[in-house]
Amino acid sequence: MTKDNQTQEYIVTARKWRPLKFNEVIGQEHITMTLKNAIRLNRRHHAYLFSGPRGIGKTTTARILARTLNCSNLVDYEPCNECESCVSILEGRSMDVIEIDGASNNSVEDVKKIREYAKFTPVAGKYKIYIIDEVHMLSTSAFNALLKTLEEPPPHMIFIFATTEQHKVPATILSRCQRHNFKRIEIDRISSHLSNIAKAEKITIDEESLITIAKKGDGSMRDAQSIFDQVVAFCGNNIVYTEVSDALHLIDYEFFFRISRAIREKNVKEMFGIADEVISKGYDIQECLGGLLEHFRNMLVIKVSENTRIIERSSAAVEKLKDEASFFSKADILRILSHVASAEQSLRYSPQPRIKFELALSQLASLDSAVEISTILDFINKNKDDSGVLSSRVKQSYPILETATAKPEKKIINEPVENYSKEKVNKTEEQPRKVSTSGTIITSETLESGWNDFVSKYGNKETGFYLLNHPNMISPVFFNGEVILETNENFIYDLLHKKTHELEKLMSEFYGDKINAKFSLGTSQISSTKKINQESLKNTVENGTGIEIPGKPNAKGKNNIMNTGNTDNSDKTPIEKAIIDMFNAKEI
């Protein structure tokens, strides 16, 4: 046999491996089983409509059904493909099964011919069958001409319609047909079938290549088989993934591991190199971002689920994904997915896609790690000893935590502000109150009258006493020459108690004389000079001013805002606010 004869005998994979029986149709068992049962029960319909995406077996199933209906030697309600009727249909010379292209035979005259031929009985088989492919291409007049024949056909007449756009078929036609909706074929079913074809054709191909080809087919077996032919033509009989990506001009999956590695290493320089490589090799930027989105989606699946079956990658790639996912928290992956999705959307209509792409990758490499406040508190609690002191290892690694968790040497515990008096304070003091150089002690009235000005000047993050601006978290009680600051939050007490000396220094600078400062941990009650009338508070809330009640509108339909100068954190607990300020944390 000559080389030219070998070339002529070549048949593309989609035709060579076209199913010949119902049980060979991949991924459409819900339809093939229905048709087989209808034949077994002798409940055939006079008109069928097969709809669904391209390349999933609509026309193939129509041909199998036609052979089955006319087969003289059925085997388990499947066509034998050996009798004269089956062979003539397979060879396209049957007078009883007529296949028409709806796109080129869409006029009224073509339909009239069908109506004329429908009167004649079958030549060899039991039924005269018309298969009209892409039936939605028929004109409105042609559909109308077909209605009567379709509704009351001769007993020997059967119509089988196939379409990819069922919504374009008139409702009057749909109502006269038994409709079967074909679905896209799963990727694992396509890759498994391609693997069987490769074995039969004596072609070696790795798992990653099979999955890549199946994904590229987008649920269409015919498209996947066409891509398989293209890859074989490029790679020969030994197919590996690196050559497949070159043949189809795909972004290598290792490329996305480079991006995720640059993100966790905060390597902005590497990101610019990656962006330049994408542009220089002519890759599609949208496709790159889509692949990156899938890459981190797969890592998120690994973090939150044990079911890796829904990850459309080879087993080796899944194991590599597991290792990469260990470097990211769930919160980090969610933030990255959000950034990539936003970048994908903004790039769609951007006049400068390269700059947008480089900016998106640089932002990903510059993201800080997200840590929940509860995680910080759990870490602190787990690293304390019995006396509540952090271990030396943690102090050395995280010195800022020592300030937040240090225990005071002395506390005034569970003492309401109303019970304070000069005599009681004197009894609890170990050292006598210091008198200013002028020999006088500043009165409580002077301290109270200047307190608001003092807080306005020094109650900020620079001094570390920003909590003084929040009277609902910490409240002052004034005595002659002394201020007692009371809070009912352990965290606030631990945070500020170590700064007593700095506070005394600031107050002395402001008032001009020596002032003692103390902190008390107990039930927080505001002094008589600072008390808020409950009835006034109720009226304030009802009038829509002053205190915020999160999530509840006021009487005027507006959200209530607390006038504390920091409305963004008004719905946080005191501990959350302090941690946010200390660690410059951000809420996700």
C-alpha cells in the first residue's frame, strides 16, 4: 500500500470513534435509557427534539435511534449494525432514513417536498424517518408549513429534530415533540474516553495532558477529539504536557505556582518579570487571570474541603497544590480571589491592559497577611504561664505583646466610683501624695474643668492615650491632686496601667503642678459630674442623634451615630478597638 493510500484512508477521531449503539454514547445515559425503554415498551413518539450544546451526541443519537427503529435483528434493544437496513443507513444510501440540513433546506418549498414524500411507505424498513439537523434555522413559513404534518403524521412517519438553540424553535413545534435535553459531558468522562482512544491507537499520553485537552473541549466530546488530533499531529505518538501547552499555546500550569510563590514571598520584582513574560509570549491576559483565579480556587477547595475530586487537575498537580496551599490561610486566599476577580473585570475594558495587569500582580505581592483578632487573643492566652505572664520566647519574638498583656503590680478591684473618698484613697495608698513645689494641691474642680481640654490635646494615638476620648470605655474620677481612671475591661487596664508615669507627666505639663494618676479595674460607673441622664439618653436615641445602636435606624429613618470622632469603629468592642489601633489591623 502506498503512502498516498494511507493518507486517504485516515479518518478523523470524531468520525472514526463515533458511537454506533446507545450504550456507547458518553454522558447522556438519561436520554439513551429513555429511548431504549420506549422501544422496549413500544411507546415510540412520532416526533423527537434533541437539544443541547455542540458536539455532545445529538445527531449521533438520532442516527442510532433511526437504525434501532428499522433494525430487523435488535440485540437488547440496540441496533445490530449488520442487517441490510442498518448497513444502508450507516453507508448513507437508505431510502427510508433521510437526513436534512436545516440551514440549507429552510424554505417552504423544501418542507412541501417533505410533505409529499411522507405519503409514500418505507421501502425496506418499518418507518420512514426524517432527521433535520439545526432545525431552528428553518424560516417561520417553513415551520408553519410543517405544523399539520408534524401534528398528524402518517403511521409510518417519524421526525427527529436536532438543534443547539431550542429557544429559536416556535412553541407550536415544541409542543408537538417529545423533547430531550442533552447536557455537557463531564471532564473526567471526556479524559477517560480519550485515554481509551489513545490506547487503541497506541498513543502514550500523560494524565495532565488528557485533563487539559478535556477542559479545552468545554464539555464537547467532538471538540475534545478534534483537539486530540491536533495534539497528536504536533507531538506524535508520545504526548507530554509541556508539548501540549506549546501546541495549544496554553499557559503552563507551573506559571501559576510562580505567581503564588511570588505572592507569599512578597516579590514585586518577580511579578514584573512574570507580566513581561506573559506579554512577550503573546498569552492572553484575561486567560492568565482566569487561570490564576482557578489556581487559588483549587487551593481554597483544599483548605475548606477534603473532596479534591472537584479539582480538575491530575493527582500529581493536586498534591503540589496541597503543599502550596499550606502557605496561605483561608482569609488570605479569599482576599487574593477578590483582587484577581476585580482585576479581571477592570481589564476587560481597559485601554492599557499591560499596566493594569502589572498593577494587579504588584498589589497581590504587596498584600499583608490577614490574621483574625480571635487568633491573636488565642495565641496570647496559650503562651501565658499560670501567673498570666508571656513566655520569654514570645516576648523576644513579639515584644509588642508584652505591653498588651503585662500585669499591674497593684489594682483597685470592683470598687464603684461613688464609693471613692479622700479617706478611703488615703488608706489604700502606700506612699503619701506628693505636693507640688508651690506647696498647694490642685483641686478636683480645677482638674475636672480642664479635663476635656486635656483629652482633646493628648488623647490621641501619638501619646498612646487615645482611649481617653471614649468615656464609655474609661471614666475619670477627680480628687484634690489626683485622677482615678476606671474601666471594666481587663485589656484596657493592662494596656494603660504600664503608662501611669507618662500620663502623670502629661497632666503635670498641662495643669502646671504635680498630679497623681491611678487606674482602677471594676464595674465602670461615671462620676456624678459625668453621669448621663437615662431619660436624656433615651430621648437622644429616639431623636436620631448621639449614641449609635448598630443596625437599628432612628425615628427619622437614619442610622444613629455616636459622636466620638471615630464613627468607623463605633460597632467594635473595646478590646477590638484597642487591638486594631495597636496592630494596625484591618477588618476583612
